[in-house]
Amino acid sequence: MAQPGGGASLPVQAGEVVHTHSANNQLQTGPNQILDLDDPVVQLLDVRNPAGQGAVPNVTWNPPRFWNAGAGANEWTARNLGLVFGVTLDNATSPNIYVTAHDYEFEAAFSGGNSSFPTPGGNGAVWRLDGVTGAICLIAQLPNTGPKLGQVAWGSRGNSLYISNFEDGRIYRVTPPAACPAVPIKPFGPSGPDIFDHGTGLSTPIADDLQAGITALGRRVFAVCVNEAESRLYYGVWIEDYLNVNAAQNNEIWSVPINAAGQFAGAAQLEAAMPNLVINNTAYAYTAPPADITFGPNGNMYVGERSGNAHDSRVIEFAGGSGAWSPAPSNKWRIGNLNDGVNSAGGVGVDCEGNVWSTGYQLHLPIDSVFGLQRVNVGGNAADPTTTTNSYLVDTDNAPNQFDKFDIGSLELFRVCESCARITEETIVCKPPSTTGQPCWTYTFTLTNISGQTITQINFASPLVSPNPLVLGAPLANNQSTTITLTICGGVPGSSIDLPIILFNQQGQACCNVRKRVTLPDCRCFQLEGGLPPQVQCTGPGTFNVNMFIQPTEYAIGHVFIAATGLGLGQFAIVTPSYTPVAIAQWGFGNVPFSVNTNVPPGTQLCFTVVVHTPDFTECCSRDICIRVPDCRPGQEPCDLDFNNDGVFPDDQDVIDFMNVLAGGACSTPLCDTIDFNGNGVFPEEQDVIDFFNVLAGGPCP
């Protein structure tokens, strides 16, 4: 499905860019432009490997393009779509493209006016362009009288689209239907799990005036982007612009948590304020609205600004994570030649190598007047002789000397990066607080280097981690593994932190980035030694002994009470003894042995409430500890590779279930064996793991 004379085709390939824009071949200029309705407003650009395609840095390049030309009512033109800005891709095998209605008369939008350009799907149109055929489908219409929509983002949780609405400032969550609906989805109603209102949640609320037109500054949301690792939707708040200067408050980036269904699930928090605008060493009292957000493979956040003035908007990079973002120098990513590189049009994407693509205005003066896309090489162009010396340049309509100011839209880069490191065998346990009283944890994992290079140092983009950087005792070659132990201090017990991991090669260059989500255990009361479940040993049918090694984390303990909990109708589990006197110091270790007689079926999870008291009974706390009931019946076959008893073995699911149950997790079936794989009556133990993988590899049963 190649574009005539263009060469690009569907489906979208990793490294390609989907670009939105106005219908650029204008039939007349001025404030009341008449556009060519048969011009494309969405293009797929094959910008992969520019040098390999013959592109030359600092020279305008015409890459292969596709806009479903010749498909009649399914051409991606202004006649069929109207004007669109927001763009995202879903996670289908052949990614579908989503675009949203937009007003390109930005001066009118800034002052609350509306565009008179055609809107075939309505002012609140959300379109899907099929990832295989390119067919156009109107999937949703948001309530909108004319100011139209901002940006759109895809989230894997609940297969969700998030759309910012300039009419009321709210973010709408929509689940696209599999088939094109006869009637588009029309979300409405008060704020809730599928409609988020930033303005009403502020400490000083800013409510919508319920009048037709663009909503008030301060509640007006533009950029939206899901941070999958953090389970948060990030969004840009339009507080000011060049016509509405707010000397006390710059535009801001906020985030709101989302749950497993993709719904809004908590209070929003401020993540970052846009840095002050400086142009040619002159400071300005305003910033441009944040129109696009993306997260790079290094975990950093990139924000593309969009201005009604065109030449005072930037691409800004932030490092860190939720609640701890820090901006890079504002001139790291200079876009275009005017005003020292502050010509962003509000679209930004980052490829797997860390190169940044941005939409922009006047990218190539005085050579030619490029309005379109610029690729800045990894590391930025602050030190380059000019802003475009080492950049690849693409003019949106391949007419470099045509004046397309304000007609350039956003972009979405399809990024599929191979991981360069594998993290396995993770454990995280509480440790004594820091000298300043912050909660701390020991995080241990095995890292396998699959970057293709030898690494000598690892950096962690988090202020909570030490040692940082970590200089390896010996170089780690490709495909080799090492065990890493870190201390994490200062997080919130029971929450998760984002841990970007950067590998450095022998030349001291960052060669690989991995992003890891780490859940911090709740350190209250006590923890199990090493974070491992209690050991269980059969003594007869329905009876077994338990050795529970505990570590008090709040105070020394002298008494332990244990009782089964959560039993079903007719079930019993008798704990003997139910009370044990102990003498275990705070942060010390001690075994609390007990036996169980139960009729709970083998393989079922059985939980116990464990209450611990100080020696003088003045304080107490409790936790529930769960085990998997062992099969203590005579004749259980040892070394059974069909661990989950689904009749299929050996298969990957048996391995997954064995490791999950070993870690105290769930089985994919209700019939899993116990983890006493070798049948010696002692588990969990390292020998069970060794024997399981030996037998899986064809070795003998011990």
C-alpha cells in the first residue's frame, strides 16, 4: 500500500513517524485562509535510518510518505478528517493511528475564538485510521462547541485513549471499540473514573464557566501521555502564553494515577514547572503551552511546547521520576534557526538510540524556509556550530520555501526497542532506617548484560539508590550475569518507585538503558527472613510442620500468637502451638516453629494471622502470612514436570507457575503441586529449584 511515488506503506514500522498538520497548500493567505481540502492532514513518514536512505545532515530531505492516497473517502485529507493535531498509536500488531480535531488558528484559540475550518466529524472528533487498511473511523465525539481538542494518548491499561478537551479543560478516557461503531461514543457527565477535571482538584479550584468556547487558563489541559512504568497519566497544563503572561506561575506538568482498568484513580500531583524562557540571553516572563509529552528509552521525560508566536517554544528534557523531575539545560535540544532554537511546533518523539524528533517552524534559515520536522542527534545540539549542523530536516509538504507558519502539528514515533539487560532473581527486604530516619530496603537482583558491549559501570537515575554510580569489580561482557545489591532509602513503604538503569561501556559511554519498577515492602511489624516464605515439611496426611523465620522491624518481641484465617465453610486448620514465647531483638532473626493439622485441599493457599508483642505486652502488631498447603498424602510423585497439572508438560507455564509459587504467588490453575519438587519433605529449599531445572533440562530425578 505504498503511496504513489512515495514508497512508505502500512503497517507502521518501528522507527517511522506519524505526523499531523494543517492542509498546507493554501489557496490564499491571511487570517481567513481557505485550505485545499484534498491535501493530507496526516502523513506516515519513513524516517528510519536517514543516512541509509541517502539523507544528508543540514540538507532538506524528502522521505517516503503515505497518506492513503487514492482511497477516496478514506484518504487522510482535510475533506475526510478536517484539521487534526493530537496523534497516538495503539499496541495492535499493526498499530492503529488515532488523531483528534484541532484548531490551527492559534491566535484565535488563545483569545477564545473558534476556527471556521471544516469539521466533518464535529468539533470533538476522535478518529481511528486502521493500521492495515488505512480506513477512517469516527470512534468518538467529545462535547465541544468550537475550540476543539488538544492531544491524545494511548494506555495499555484498559486499552484506553486519553483526550484533552479545550472546551472544558477535562481529560476524557475512551475505550475504542474493536469494530467501527455505527454511532460514535459520546462521553459526557460529571468527573469520575473516566473523566478527569484538573481545575476542580486544585487547592484553589478553577471551575469551567460552562460557556461556549475555550476554557480558562489554569484548568486548560493540552499534552497527555501515559507513563506505563509508573501507572500514571502525565498532562501539560496551559497556565499562560505570550498573550496572557503569568509572571508568578509558569506552565506545568502534572500527573494522575490510573488503575489496572485505565481509569483515573486518585489525586493529581505537580511533577514539574516549565523552566523560564530565555532567548539569546534575554529572559522572558512567560512560557509556551506544553503540547506534547513523551518518555524516552532512558526513562526521561520530553516536553514539546507550542506557541501562538511560533518562535518562543522549546523541547525540554527532564530526568528523574514521579515527584523528582529535574530539567536539563533548556538549550540541549535546539529546534530551528530563529531565536537560537526555540521554534518547536509542539510534537516530540525519541527513538531507541536517543535521537529526538520534533516538529517546528523556520528550521533552516537562511538556506530554505523549512516548516516540518527536525531530528536532533542523541546528546543534543547545544554544542553544535548551528542548530541544524548535524540534524536531519523534513519539510511537511516538501515545499521548503512555502510559508507554513502555524500549520505544523504534532508527531508520534513508533518505538520498539530491544531490551539491553535482563533482570531476574529479585529480592527486596526491609533494613534498619537511615541515620535521618528514612525507611530503607536492600534490593538484590541478577543483571544479565545483553547490550552487545562490555559494561564497567551502572548508573541509577534515582536519588534514593546507593551505591550510585556502581563501578563493577570486573568488566561484564555481553551475555554474562552479575548479582547486584542496592540500598534504597527514602521511598514510601507499600508504594513503587521507578528505577531507570543506565549501563556504561569501557569507553565511559552510556550504551544501554533499562527501566525497572520496584515495589517497596511495608516494613511495619516484622518481615520474613530474606523475604522468603516459611519452610514446610510433611509429617503425615493433612499435617505438616512450619518453620517461620521472622525479623522484627519495629521493636523487640517476646510473644507470638498464630491463628489460621480466611477458612472456607467446613474447613479447619489447627495450629500447635498457637502461642510461642520468644526473645528476638529488633532487626534480629528468630524461628517460630509450629505444626498444622488441616483439611484444606493440597495446593490451596492457607493464611495465618501472626500477632507479635513486646516482652512486656505494651505494644503489639500483626501481619498475615500465607503458605501453599503441601500434598502430604502417600505416593505423591516426585519430579513431576507437569507442575500445574494442566496435562501439558514440559511447557513455559509450568516454569512460570513453579517460580510464582516459590515466591509465594498464585498458580495459573487450582491444581498446582507443592514446591517440594524432589519429594524430600523439605521446602522451599534451593535443592528443589536446582532439581526442577535439572529435570527440565533432561537430567535424572534425584
